[in-house]
Amino acid sequence: MQSFFSVDWGTSAFRLRLIDVVNKTVLAEIKTDYGMAAVSEKWKQLNQPETNRIPFYQAYLFGEIDKIKASLNDSLSNTTFIMLSGMVSSSIGMQELLYKELPFRCDGSDLLLHTIMTEYKNVSYNLIIISGVKSNTDVMRGEETILVGCDIIDDDRKQLFILPGTHSKHIIVNNGYAQSIATYITGELFDLLSNKSILSSALEKNSQGEIA
């Protein structure tokens, strides 16, 4: 396998990347605000049978993949593996999967995977959905794949990994295993304060509406 598509489909954003396996580089990337919350809402409005759920989500996914192909002027007919993480495996996603229970290996070798075989424009694709992780008190979907991509020291020292986001995750790692997770809603609080509170008018924003 020379390349594959990586999909991080979160609650509020969709991120698609074409990854060069050999050089470990991103060859192309698309990001949109069509996250799972928006997709799920549109799906509900259509009031279609549950059997149409996966094709509905796939239609958007392959539409974005086609944009990458067009930008590179390449059919990418040999790039048939699509790795999906984030809210894809949630109740509002393409197909709901069980959480992997802590602990899990930081190399990702024991994460739960589900493969969907599908055909698009006469090419067979493997859609590999990575499920989330849970402890007795908390859950995460998507952040576990970020942790797998980190260069983690495999020894008996405890390490804390802080993954920022709407709901920031704090993950304790020890002996090559993720041992515990905790969620902090710092990103959501920042968004509420900077956009909907009386403080918002005092903050300087750039042309994209982001805090400068």
C-alpha cells in the first residue's frame, strides 16, 4: 500500500487527507464544517430507512475524495483503503460501534476496527472504521488515533498527553498503554465566551472569524 485516505469526522468538522505511507507525508487535504452533527440532522430530515444510512454518509465522503482526485489530476485507483475515525462510529455516525475498554495499546494494535467493503465508480474500497475508547467514567472518539500517532516512550514512567479540542482529553500513559482518560470542556467554554458572551465584542477576530 503506497497511500491511503485518512478521515477524521468529528462532531463539527470533516477532515480528509491523502497520506503517503512510504514518506509519511500528507499529499492532499480537505477540511469542511460538515461534521457529524450536521450530517445526522440532514439524515433525520430525509426520513429514510436505516438501510440507506451508510450509502448516505458514503455519498458525501466520496464526493470529497473526488475533489482530491481532481486537484491532483489522478484517479488514485490504487488507493482503496479509507481509515475513518471520530464520530463515524457513534450513534449519529455512519455505523455505531462499541467502545474499546481501557487500557489500550498506544500502538493501536488492539483498537476495535470494523471494515465495510463498498464499490464506487467500479473501484472496490475498504472503509475501515476505528471505534472509540471508554473507561468506567469517560469516553473518547478520534483522540485515540492521535495518541497512536505520537512517539511514545514505552517504559514505567507515567506520561500525560493533553489533546486540545472542543472537549479536551487528558490521557495517562504507562508502559505503552493508555491507562485513563479525562474530559475537560475548555474548548467549548472558550467558544461560548468568545462568541456568545458579553466579552465577545471586545475580542479581535481575523477574516475567518477566528480569535486573532
